[in-house]
Amino acid sequence: MTLVADTPYTEGFVRRDFLYDEASHVGEFVPCVVFGFRAEPARVPMFQVMLDSGALWARVPIHKLCSKPCEPLALEQSSWWDSYGYEFAVHSFAFLKNMTVTAMGRDKAIRKGKYLFTVDWMKTGWSETPDQHKNHHVIALDDGPWIAYPNNRLVWHDPSWIEPAPDKEWRTPTRSYAVE
């Protein structure tokens, strides 16, 4: 069972209200280093962080993290999907490192950010169903909030060779392929 895994070390901030069970300190921030990912089925993506005070916090939900002090992003805009299960892999694709990306939220707003790393799911029914598999690309939005979005909600940018224009008629594959 996986449950937790290392992520690339990423400096950021925790919304201070999270540290007080959302009872006070709204709009305040505490510097941290994000160093781990935690997955629980039917729960939003969560992270392990070390605060600048030396306190270690587990199960910090993605909407309570940001790369700089900013306005909060609603939980339903922070992640398209909850965690699929306990088993996953965290990977930082060198090809995508620091690549600019635009993300389309449930509210149809387009937000720009930078790639941090990817969480991909395994050993669940949904993760092995072709038209239901969804990974979480963790993105630091330019205005601060973190998000975790699947491939079909992101457009990647590299001005040296990409001309963003995804075909809106593409369809999600529904078949699995095997030779035996």
C-alpha cells in the first residue's frame, strides 16, 4: 500500500486558517516546504509539509497550499477529481519541468501556471479503465493557488515549437489494447 510518497521539494505557503481548523487567521499565510503527497480514497489530493517553525503537518488539502500569498481558489476549482485510492506514483516529468500550462476549471475560467509534478493512480478500477483514467498534474497557478488537473483540462505551452490549438473533436479512448 502506498498512502504517502515523496514529491519534489517545493517552497510555498499554507493558508494559516487551516492550522486553526478554519476558525481564525483567514487571509494569513505560513511559509512551508511541500515534500510529500498523501492519498485517501474519496478525499481531495493532500500533501505533507514542513512549516518554517519546524512543525510537520500531514493531510494538507491542495486548496490550502499556494506558491505566494493570494486569494483562495474554491476547492472544486482546485482539483477535478478526488484521490482514486491509496496506490499511486508521483513523478516529475523532465520534459514538462517548469513548462507553462493553461488550465480550464469547472467554472470555464482559463488559468495559467507552471508544472510541478504528476500523480498517477494504479490498482483501482477507474485507473485501469481507458475512458476513466485520470492523473493529477499538480500546477502552481501564476496568481498563487495550486491545482491538480487531468490531461484533458490542460494545454501546454512552449513557444519554441508548440502552437496551442487542440482539436476540440478528439474523443477519449474507450478500449484497452493487448496482444494476448
